[in-house]
Amino acid sequence: MRIATFKKAIPYLTKANIAALVWGHHGVGKSQAVHQYCKENKLGFVDLRLGTQEVGDLLGLQDFKVNEEGERVATKFMRPEWFPTEPESKGIIFLDEINRASRDVLQAVFQLVLDRKIHTYELPKGWHVIGASNPNTEDYIVADIGDKAFMDRFCHISLTPSAQEWLDYARDKEFDSSIINFIATDPGNLQEKLEECTVVDEVKPSRRSWEAVDRLIKAGTPWDVLQELCYGLVGNASTIAYIESIKSADKPFSALDVLQRYTKLSKKVKEYGDSKKNEGGRFDLLKATCDNVLKHISKYVEEADKSLLEKEEANLRKFLKDLPVDISFSLARELYRKPKMRSVIDKDPKIMDIMESARPDLKKTN
């Protein structure tokens, strides 16, 4: 995923309450991207390098709780200074070097990601968690965090910024022109070639991860961003199958499809209307398509006081003749109630046969 796409995805991840775990080689801008996003959106930013943290740094130091007489009656933990407490505050806690953390620190992080709390301290609603790790390759000394319960709590993102993104960053930071020109001419010198990060390729679907996808959809995530995030939630194979199912799913046609591009739809309309070939027919889709056509004509012809083009009239008549009789009759009758549409229907003798039974009913209402 490119940095620009990642930053575009952050507000949808936080709205859906999904913690992201960003994978990438050193120096690619994992922490910088999150920090920039927080700065641009005036959010708080807490950067924790877990490789240098102990449990006490996350839970806080232990102290005694005393009663009114000053007697020690229990132990407690003093909240760490970095932990946000303002109820209306917003920000991101960035957990860097997750796979360099000790096991006991990971357990504390697990609670933060799962329950949005550490020990007795709970995150305000406006705060969210994003983690980062270097890939588990020979290039780094890191621990294996392949525990499925832990990994399943994240949307995994492999950050692979382009050379152009770095050049834009360098220009923004006013790097010396000699450096910018050199990298622009030969991008291969930007960074050494490292072993490919394949952690995200190992992501597998689960009930929890599909629920996360649903939350992203309900959060209004743009389709291009949603596809990228799906890879990190349910894996490559399931994401590809899911995308293909959406592309091939049967849907009602739009009014413009019928009026302007009907030649391409005619075969499918007939298929939907064939109850023998299509397991009872897809009359639901045909009726929904008729509704789309009727709404469009009511608004375009009646309200906007315009007329259909000759090609659109011809396509409409073809559509009416391809529909099953009952569905065709219902749409033709509603269209015939509109004075401007009567001549369109009257031009075709075959549709007139359908309209013969509709006209007595229309005479009673006009």
C-alpha cells in the first residue's frame, strides 16, 4: 500500500474501530505517515517504541493505596504520563516495533488493542491504536508474533512507498536539489534492495475479520481503499474471490442502461425473465429495473418537461417487449398514465396488445 492510500484509509479504520498493524522495512515512513496524519488533522500523537518498553512503562509504577487514617490497605498502579485521559480528546497511540517487544509487554498491548484499555486505564473514545513492525526476515532481529489470536485483532498493511512519494517528501522538506535530482534520475539508489515483506500474504479470513470488513463498509470506506484493507483483514485469496463476486453479482439495471444501452442488456433481460433457465426467474431484478425506468421518466419527462430521444424511445419499446407479460403490463400501464408517454407506446402494435387490457382501467382514472 502506498503512503497516500494508507493516510486516506486511517479515518475509516478509526471510524470502524479497527487497529492497523503496518509492516514495512526500516525508513519507509511508517511512523512518519501516522505522525503527519495526526498533525494534518490536529490529533494527539503518542509514539511508543515497544522494543525499549517494560511492563511498568505501560501499566505505570506500583504504589500503595491508603485509607482515611493513612493506613496502607491495597496496592495500585500510577497511570503513565503518556496515557490520554481527557474525555473529549482525540488522537492515535502508535505502537512501534511490536515484534521487538517482550512477551509480557505484548500481553499488555493485546489488552490495549482488544479492550482499548491497559490495566484499569481506558482510552477515551476519540483515541485509536496503530502498530508497526519490521518484516520477519533475515534483515532484522525480531520476534515471531504469529499468534493467530493476536494477529486477528489487526488489519495488516504492507507499506511500500514509491520513489515518487519520497521525492515529493524531499521537495516538501527542501532537500538539496542535487539529492533530489540524483534520486529522480536513478530511483534504485533510494534504498538498498531488501527481502520482500510477505507477512500480509499469510493473512487468513475469520469470523472476526469479516465483521471488520462489514464495519468498514458501513463506515463509508471508498471502494478502492476497501479493497486494499480487505487484503489485510481476510487475505489475498478471499479478497480476490469477494471482489469477483461483487463484480459478477446480478443487479437491477439503471434507467440509462435501458434507455441508452439496451442492446447490451437485451440478452440478460430475457434470461432474467426465463423461469426455466434461471431457477424461477429474476423477476425481482426486472421489477427493480422497471422502477428505475419509471422514476427516471417521471423526473426527466414530467418534472423537467423534456422528451426522450428517438433512440431512447426505441430502446424502451424493445425493453417492454422483452419483459414477461405481467411485468411489461405493469410498467406500460404506469407509463401510459403519463400523457407525454402515450405516443411512445402507441407506435408499437405489439405493445398495443398489452395496452388493450390496460386502457379500460386508464379511462376510469383520467
